[in-house]
Amino acid sequence: MKNAKLIIAFVFCFELISFSQLPKNSLGLRLGYGNYNASAEISSRHRIAEQIRIEASLGGRFSSTQSDFITNIHLQYVMPFTELTSYYLGIGYQFSFAQTSSTFQITTDYALGLSALFGMDYQLKKWTISIDFRPNIDISKPFWLAYAFGLGARYHIN
């Protein structure tokens, strides 16, 4: 019985150690909501150093009067918290192309902005679950401050 407990403890510790490393590549979905409607994005992460990764996403925001096509790229610094969780900080840019419709006309516009990213990851064996906050400043016309909270799930591709 004592040997069985020791074997179970060894296997459990081995599994925790295998989870603690950042996946080299991951691909998934990020759902967000902020002061500019709900959004859905396809998101890809690529580790470029031990604690540094780049994340790119492509998606859209939709409402009854407006639809946006958005793309984001962030450089992230990842800080382990426990074997299964880590925090990350990132900086990057956001580009969006919007089409707004009203009763009499359709307006097309674009926005380019700088954005930050603050989040937390939870590592599973082949998946990462994340929650984040993304404030951004649109520096093109018109100048605008925006934010979004997001929930993501990404599959590890190694």
C-alpha cells in the first residue's frame, strides 16, 4: 500500500512538471466583451524564448448597427505563478476596419491603436485556458480609449 502511494505521488509530480513549461505553439479561440461590443477571435501563440511569446489574433466585433474586422499582435512576457498557472503582460497593436449602418447610409472607417494585455493562464495537459484584460488607445481618427475582457482556450501544438 505504501509503494502504491509513492508511485501515485511520483506520477502526479511528473505530470505537474510536464505542465509547467510554456507550449511552443498554441491555437484557439478568444471571446471578449468591452466598451465596444462582444468579439470573437482566432488566436495563435508562439513561444520565442523561455518566458517570451508572441500572440496574433484575427476576428471581429458585431452589433446590430456595426461590424468590425480586427487584428491584434502582442509581445508577451510570461511569469510563472505555480506549476499550472502563470501571469503575462504584453504590448502590441490593434487594427480594425469598421462598417456602420444607419437608416440613410453606410459608413466605413478604420482604426489603428496601441494596446496592452494583462492576463492569467491555466495550463492543462494539451490546453491553455486564459482570462485577460486588453486596454487600447486608438491613435487614428478619432482618438478613442477602449477596453475588453477576454476568455480564451488554446490547444497546444508542439
